[in-house]
Amino acid sequence: MKRRGLNGWQSLISDGEKCNMISMKQVQCLDCEKIFENEVEMNMLLDMQKHYLADHNEIITGVDEAGKVAWMIEFTKRWNAN
């Protein structure tokens, strides 16, 4: 069996069959204890956006551009750490 990984994808080849596996990533909300889990970064961001609109509306509506950039930088660090 050969293994090779690329950007979170892992291909396993055994007996001529190929199986692609994606690892689930977990990121905690930057402003509470809620944990988000997804395989795709954009899908996680969409889930987190819904959460922020419902539970942290004052943060998402009251932040300036610099705050948005800082939030995205921190999210990206957490995403890449998984």
C-alpha cells in the first residue's frame, strides 16, 4: 500500500483501488467556545458566518475593515494549524 498526502488529501492505493480521504478540521469560534468542523475552508467560513450573525451580531456588524482583516488572519492560522 502506498500513501501520499497533498493539502489535507490522502490517497490510499491498495489492490488497484483508490480511495481519497479528506481530514475533517476543527476550529473554535474566535469569540466563544463553539467548535466548528468541516473538510472545506469556505464551508466552515459560511457556517461560522451564520453563527456570528445569530450569536455575535454586534461583532460582525460593528467591526471596521482592520478588525475584519485581523479576524481572517486569526481564522487562517487556526485552519492551517489543523
